[in-house]
Amino acid sequence: MTTTRSSATRAGARKGRPGLLRRLLRHPLGGVSMVVLAVVVLVGALGPFIAPFDPTETSLQTIFAEPGGDHLLGGDSAGRDILSRLLVATAFSLAGGLLVMAIAVAVGVSAGLVAGYYGGVIDATGAWFTALTMSLPSIIVLIAARSVMGPSMWWTMAIFGLFISPVYYRVVYTSVRAVRNELYVDAARTSGLGDVRIIGRHVLLAVRAPVILLMAGVIAAGIGMQAGFDFLGLGDPTTPTWGQMLNEGFYNINRSSNLVLWPALALGITTVALTLLGTALRDELEGTTDKRHSAAQPWVLEEDVPAVMDHGDEPAGEALLTVRDLAVAYPAGTGYATVVKGGRLSVRRGETHGLIGESGSGKTQTAFSILGLLPKGGKVMAGSIVFDGEELVGRTDAQLNALRGSRIAYVPQEPMSNLDPSFTVGHQLTEPLVKVLGMKKAEARERALSLLARVGIPEPQRAFDSYPHQLSGGMAQRVLIAGAVASHPDLLIADEPTTALDVTVQAEVLDLLRDIQEELGMAVLIVTHNFGVVADICDRVTVMQKGVMVETGATRAVFESPRHEYTRALFAAIPQGAPRAPLPGVSSAGSLGAGALR
Amino acid sequence: MLSFVSRRLATGVGLIATLAVLTFFFLQFGVSDVAQRIAGQQAGPDAVAVVEERIGVDRPVQVQFADWAGSALTGDLGRSWFSGQEVTEAVMSRMAVTVSLAVGSVVLTALLGITLGALAATRRGWSDRGVQFLAVLGQAIPGFLMAMALVLVFAINLDWFPATGYTRPSESVPGWLLSITLPVVALTIGSIGGVAQQVRGSMIDAFERDYVRTLRSRGLPRRSVVLQHVLRNAAGPALTVLGLQFVILLGGAVIVETLFSIPGLGPLALTSTSQGDIPVVMGIVIVTGVVVVLVNTLVDVVQAWVNPKVRLS
């Protein structure tokens, strides 16, 4: 029953994911290990039938016989034929590993399914049993079990399978818990499908991959454990295994090194192949292949980028930051996906500039390019970013570091995930002050406290000593603003600084940004999808669509006479009569429909 | 924090109690002829009955268990049926040897595993592949096979270390170090990989976290962000793996001790189970359980210290 189940699971998986076998064979590790394992399995399957001698038959004439003649690999300390023993041991060792896997899958998967699906007593028992197996090394249990069950290899392996079944239990349990609350399972239940059919059809599908994934490792563990157990001399002499042969060889090492060699090779090659197969399986099933991306095609900008529609209808100020024809691309498939494709963006000294567009329009990628902090894989392919007369594209990370945090600062979108959960707010605020700006510890502390007070945190000392998870989202965003402006930067890049906050808090944070901007006279580049934010605090605005900056100009000019059809479409999408600012007396954030484009 | 630790310990006590009950009753299936073996094969029924009465197996099982549990609570685990030695003393002195092997390898594993994992995560490329290859190899080769190879090469061929035997630290510290080097190395090789892989994975995860970008945006050099923030946040999962490794190493020590003839728990476990010496087997199971529970609690405490969310809730 147990073996049918596991082979059925495997067969089902092959059918469900056509090509897994082929992909495995093509995987550099997977192919080699599968060939090796196929040979080992073949030897195991045929071994007992082609063994030239009885593997347990002793003979005085062939004690430590030299290899050659009738006894191809020689004889051992009792004169048994080494080749025959090796062939038969392969069969027993593999069978032991498979038994471990079968029991672990049968027990772990079924218990995990039931516990995950129904919960209750079985759930509690499962957790308890898992904890129990983790509190004792399995070899101690197996040795103790042997005193009851005798030296039977089958019993030992069955108990070991039971003992490591929690490996499966936990994986299946977690997946089932996750799937159980999925909508499609709910739908199946309301449409009257029985539990058994739901488990069979939907839940089993979800746990298939992790179950297959663990198989190779569990078999390897079983074979290794059995070898170790038999190496201790605890095995049943009537079922020769690699472990027994190793024991025999090791203690006769002075008489003949020949005895250790073959079983050690067999055991080592098999477990290494199984482990490599497990790694290959993980790569293919989870797509974690760590191959270096080698783009077959070089990057090219595929489309023509239209010139930006510049309103240009006001006295030009001194540009602090100019982004020209910027192209940012990520490796994808055999080529690249280009997320920012060009246009022009110019931020003047001391102004607040809005960069607006839908999500996916490339505005955040533009912001990260300016900071030189694109996510993994992202690269500036073309264009220029000039900050205060200096070209930033092509600079090394260390050179950019000299600007970051001192002259260019950054306020992120999601406040909670942008504070390190393991350090206090105070530590995160003072660390850059000390390391980057070279302040003394006490001085940095004073500065951080006054900054916290400045950004409107009621009890600065308490916030200073807090960990991020003890703060509200609004407070955390204030902390991040405090950290960003600590160095009196020339340019502050704020990436959707209010999107993750409650509506009431949004208005307060915008007010704060505006106040600080006026106080420090810095330029602010504010990335947003909200025209309310732009109307509220921006002097000028640039509209971005599908990676291209399409229109730019004074906020008033763009609002009064949008030229690009996309800008007009954006305005048309703002619902008429949308709720205005929620609180009287609070700034007009959201007056054009906060989040209308969300 | 205090209630956190006491809660963990209470769970541990529950576990050990379950362990004791299960093991005791399970072992009853194997005791049918123990008295005969103690008395000797030639002994008649009368002599066997005397032995049965002496070791107390003539009483009902539940009475035997109550008796055992009662004295176990006072720290007395009874006497060996075969040698008459005090179980508490025998198990504790051997446990000390086994634990010193396991602790030695955990420390070595932590140092090397974290260093290699961090190296692989930050450098990537070839050093990454090298570490992953070592990790797979270490995981794949059974510990005792590794130990055998080490003995054959370093003890028998090169004669740098003693092949077998154990020198107590009280006799000679250098001798002790020499005698545990190969066993500890053998145990460590197998466990470095898992820890290195874990550290590598969680560091690569941590690199992509938002707060790392924000810290970098403040002008902090990559190196200092890695050393302080990334490593600190990767420490939690690494600790969990180290805790699990300790249990595995304890098990590995049993085999490795037998191979090196080190008088730890392993050889005792072998003789006592093959004889059916229930008091000793029970003692080994219980003391091992206690050690594991203590280590797990310690891991949880350190975990809480590393992760303020756990500590402060």
C-alpha cells in the first residue's frame, strides 16, 4: 500500500508537469546523478540473481583472498565472496532506503493532510509527535528499538521512517493550511464536493512538489542511517548491507584495505548522487537555478521615444538634477525587459517636483537609478543623470556613496519594511550620523532626538528607544523622514511617501514634508500616482507613461492645459465629486480624489 | 522573558515525561528473558525467580514504572541490572564526553558555516559554487564514512593523531585535544554545509529587503550594512539550524564514538540495549532528552535576544 501510494504520487507528478524528467536530465547535476542512480538501481535489482556465490557462505580457503580468479574482488575475513556480498548488499541497502521513504511519505503525508485539513486533535498530536522526534537523536531510538525488535533491518528502517515522517508532515501541513483557505477550495466546498474529493483534487496538487522534492534526501538519509547502524554491528548478518561490509573492512584494515574500498565507494556514490538529484529537483521545481543570466541578445531600445512635451512656460531656474534619455533594463528570458525608456526630467534647486504615473510606469525605477540603488539585476543601460553638474551614470558604488545620505536622501514608500526590525529607531538614526557624517556618539544622539521632535513625534526619547514594530505606520514614516533629512540634503527623493498610510496621516506627512522642504530649502522629487499630492505640494510635475516621461511643466500649466493624451486620460479618470479632504483645517491632500488612480 | 523561558521549560518537561512513559512501556516487550540472561543459561527457575525479584520485574509494569519515576524525580535513575553500577553516575560521566564532542563540533560548525555562508552570499560567483559544492558533499557523505576516511588518512597513514582511544582532559590536555580532533572534525564536516546554506540563503534574502536599500540610501557603505544589519537579521534562522544540528551531532557522536573507541554515550547505548539493561537504556534516553530540551531552550533564549519582536512580546 505504501509503495503504491508513493509511486502513484510520483507518476501523477510526472503526468502533471510534463517535461520534469527531461528538464532534470538536462540539468547538469540532475542528468549525471540520474544516470549513476539508474546504474545503482539496476545493480540492486539484478544483484541477488547474478551474484556468483551465496553472500553469507563462509569458506576457510578464501579468507582475505586476493582479488582475481573465481573471486573477482577477493574474500573477506570469513572467506565470503566480496563481489557477491556487494551485489546483494546493494539490493538490501536500496530497499532499506526505499522503505524509509515509503513509510515517511505514507505516514507524514496522510497525517499532514488530515491534520492540515481538519485541525483539532490530530493537529495537536502531530505537533506533539514532531516535537518528540526532535528531542532525541534517531540513532538512540533505533538502538533502543533493536533491544525489543531484534536486529531486523526491516523493522529498524520502518521505525526510522516513522521517526523522520515529521519532515513530510510539516511540509504537507503548512501547504494544506495555506491551500485550505484559498477561494477555489471554498468554491469546491460550497459546490458540494466531499472532503475526500477536495483533498484528492485540490490539496494533493499543492503538496505534490514539496513531497517529490524531499524524496531523494529522505532515501539518502535512510541509506546513510542504515549503513551507520549496521556499521555499529547492530545489523542482521543474514541481510548483508554496505554498513556491515564497512564494519568488517574497517576492523580488518590492517589485513586488507580492499574490504573497505568497495562498500565505501558504493555508499558514497549513491548518497552523493541522491543529494545532487535532490538539489537538481529543487532547482527545477522551485525555479531556483542560480545560473548567471547570459543574455543572448544585446540590449537595444526597441522603440522610438517621442520628445517630452515641455510646457516651458516660466522662467527657467537652475537645474539641480537632470535626467536625460534614461534607460533601465532587467534581464528577462534571453534578452532584457526595459522598464524605463527615456524622456527628460529636470528638478530645480529648492523646488518640489512631482513624478506621476500609474504603477508600473517606471517612476520608482527612475528614482532608484538616481540613488544608484536599483534592485538586483536592474541596470542603467543608457542616458545620463546629472546631479549638480556631475554625471552619476557610470560612477562606482563608492563614489555614489559619497553623495547618498549627505547630498541626496531618500524617503521610501512602505514605512514598516524600511526600518530594520532588529535595531532600535535610535540606532538606525544615529548610525549614519556617526559613520557617514562623522559625528560623535553623543552629538548624533542629540541630533536624532531633535530631529524626532522636529518631525512631530510626541515623545522623542521613547521613539528613540523603540523597535520599529512598536511604532505605528505614521510614526515610522516620520522616523524615516527624520533620517532622510538629517544631513540637510540638497535633494530628497520621496517614493510614494504617503501611499501606505491612513488618509488622515497622509495629509499630516505631506504637510511635514512641505514644511521641512521650505525650512531647509532642499529640492524634493516626489514620486506618486496621486494628482492630489501633486496639486497639493508640487511646483512642477512630470508625467510618466510606460517607462517614458511624456509631459513636463509647471503644475498649474499642466493642470490647466494637459497636452499629452495620457495626461488628459489621467485627469478624466479622477471621479467627479470625489470626497474631499476628510478633516476640515487639514491641507487639501486628496482634494482631487486621493487614490483615484490607485 | 522569564515567563517565556519557564513556558519553554514546562513544554520540555512534558516532552520528557511522554518520552519516559513511551520508552518504558515499549521496552517491556523486550524483557521476557532478561532475568534468565542475568542468572546465566544454566540457572534453574528458582535462581531466575530470585533475579526477577532482585531487579523487580516480577511486579506489574505500572508499579515498576511508578517506582522508577518516583526515584527518577529525585535524580536517582536506579542501578544497572548487569553491572550494578549507578545509572545516573554512569550516564552523566559518559554524557559529558559526548556533549563535549557535540559542543566542539557545534562551535566549529557555527564559525565555519557562518563564515562560508556569508562569503558565498556576498561574493557569489566561484566562491559561492565552491561553498555549495562542499555543502552538498558534507550532507551527502554519512558522518561515519567521513570519520573512517579521516582515520585511514590522518591516523593510520600519516600517524598525526591517535586512531582510537580517549585521553581525559584531567590526564593531559594536549593528549585530550589530539584524541578528540578527528572525531570532532568528522562530525563537523557533515554539518557545516547545512548551516552555510542556511546563512547564505537568509543573507541573500536580507540583501533584497527594503531596509537595506534605505540604510544604503543614508550613505552607509555596503560592507557595514552587511556586517551589521544583514548578518544580524540572518542570525535567527541560522541559530535554528544550529539547534537542530546539535541533536543530529549528538546522534552522530554515538556512531563516531564507537568508531574511535571513545567512552561516551554511544558504546554504553550499544551494550545496554543489546543486553536489555532497561535502567541504563531509560537513563540514556532521559538524560539525552534533558540535554536536548536545555539546548533548545538556550537556542530560544538567544533567538529572543537577537529578535526583539520575540523578546518584547
